[in-house]
Amino acid sequence: MSPVRRLLLALVVPAVLVGAAGCSEGGGPTQEQYASMADDVCEDAKEDIDGVYMDQAVEELRASLAGEGTPVYVDRPDRWVRAKVVPAYERLSSRLKSIPPPDGDVAYLSDLYGDLDARIEVLHRRPGDGRAAVEADTLLRDRFASYGMETCPPKADEVPDYEDPAKVLEALQEADADPADPAEEEAGGEGQ
């Protein structure tokens, strides 16, 4: 080997090794940072899922107050769960998987999210259980918690807003309020 090639190898090989070491150490978030990002995703998903249930409760109340027949999804709740709740959980899974994992934790997190996907599939196959199909799996929740995630997978409050008739009525009134209605703007503007 020529002296120039030896010199080139002597300079290039250590630089490549240092660069590779730099990429593998500290290239991704720490476990704590990852858990915090995942918790943010799960908090957003909880709001999304709660919103889906609230929308259903509002539509049901609206139909009841109008004396109309029950909305289709009330008569066919399995279809509604498959059409609205399952996709909300699928978005959660996709968003969690999109967070860059900490170095060395790819396999564990892939397995964890595989278990979450399995619960989502159970929800799809047995939609009558509603969100409890995912929430009731304490082993899955414990696995998330052991990694440091406190809000994953999202869980409904003890008494969710969509089960509180007063809050459903309030949500209906907010949904039916149309601030762009000129008559309401005039009525609101006269008293000021």
C-alpha cells in the first residue's frame, strides 16, 4: 500500500468511527424526553377521542330535542365505533410511531406499539366494548407506565363530559350558536 493511501486511511477511518459514534450516542431523544413527547401525543388523542364521543352525544341530544328519530349510529353503535373511534386510536398509534425513538429502544417500542395495535384491532372486531377495549388492558397500560409514559394509552375520565347531560347540553348550545348570524350580532351589539 502506498504511503499516501496509508495516510488517507489513517485520517479517514478514525473520522468515520468518531462520526458513527456521535450518531449512535445522543442521536435520538432520551427515554424521559421520548416519554414526555408520547404523553403529549396521548393527551391530544384523549381530547380527540373524547371529542368523538361528545359529538355523538350532541347529535343524539339534538335529534331527541327535535323529536326526530334516533341517528343511524345510535341504532348501529358498532358502525359508529368502527367509523369514528377506531380511526382516532389508529391516529394515536401512527403519531406515537412517528416519534424518533431513543437509541436502543426501537425493538421495545415496536413491540409495545404492536400490542397497542392488537388492542385497536380488538376494538375493531368487538366495537360493542367501545374505548374500554383499549383502556381495560392493564398489562398494556403497565408497559407504557414502566417506560415512563403517564397518559398512554389515553383513558376516559371517571365521569367523562359526554356522559354529563349538562355538559352535553352546553356543547349542543355552543355548536348551535352561529356568531356569523347577522341577527345575533345585531342583538348582541345593541345591548353593549
